[in-house]
Amino acid sequence: MKEEKKEETIDRRIRKTRRLLRECLTALLKEKKVQDITVREIADMADINRGTFYLHYKDVFDLMEQIENELLKELEDMLNHHQAQDLLSRPSLIFAELYPLVQDNADIVSILIGENGDLNFVNRLKHIVREKCLKDWMALKPLRNSNAFEAYYAFIVSGCIGMVQYWLSSGMKESAEELAYMTENIILNGIRVLEKEAK
């Protein structure tokens, strides 16, 4: 019993340190690019020694990559939680979960998809959505002109990223739910146009 409590305390301490390092990196990314940030800067800001940083991460890029991986894993889990048929008829299901995730991670997400963001992160994000949505949707709704659907998909994914950028930069005036329904209407209207053209 004592051993379990000790492990729980250590786990909590590890989570707290990692959260602090993430917050410090996020704060520094508002001022400079990731390649210009040093472990010393993060450690000083977090009020820890560099050795403690290296217990958790190899370097600044490793910290950044792990933050990105956690966000993308959450997104992937969300997408896999829903059936393609459900998402095709009601895309708001996923956006009602996505926008709160963005809201909870607004500081880092606004940096990652902003003008000085990480193109690799954006491309990985697009790839995940493409693998889940585009392939599944095309299997459910085969269209004669699949190129048109691919072009539409590319437009929608870029539009969704733009919608998130707009929402974050405008201070998230709309609720996550309102934004989810706005996004759903845009997607469904586009699909209706594609289906009409395919007839």
C-alpha cells in the first residue's frame, strides 16, 4: 500500500514537471522559433536544473515533438471513436469534441498552426484526417469524380484549420458547439453540391 502511494506521488510529480516544461516552452514560442530556444532558457523559466529537464526529454525538439504527438493522439482517438457513417451524416459529432480540445490547448495550438507554426504538425494533422475521413467517406459515398471529392476534401481540411485559426485569434467568441454546427453546415452543403454534380 505504501509502495503504491509512493509511485502515485512520483507520477504526480512527473506530470507536474512535464506540464510546467510544456507551459514554459509555449510561453517562449510566443517570442521566438523553437530552434532558437535552449534547454537552459526553459529550465530557468521553470526554476529547475537542466538535469531535471533531461530526465524527461532529450532536447527542446523532443519536448515539442511529444507535445505534438499527445495532441495528435487525442485527435486520432476522437476520430476512431466514431463510425464513418455517423460522421458523414453528422460531422458536428467530431467537431463538438475537437473544438473543446483546441480550447483546452489554445496556447500551443495557436502557435503550431500559426504563421510561424510547425508545418510538419499541420501535415501530420491533415494526414490523420485524410486517412480517417476521406477514405471512409469515399467508401460510403462513391462518386464518379473522385478527384473532385479529393479537391473538396483538401479545401475543407484547410478551411477547418483556418476556422480554428480564426476562432483562436478572435478570442473564441463563439462557443465550441456553435462552431461545430457552423463547420457541419459548410461540410454538408459541399457534399450535397458534389452529389448533385455526380448525378
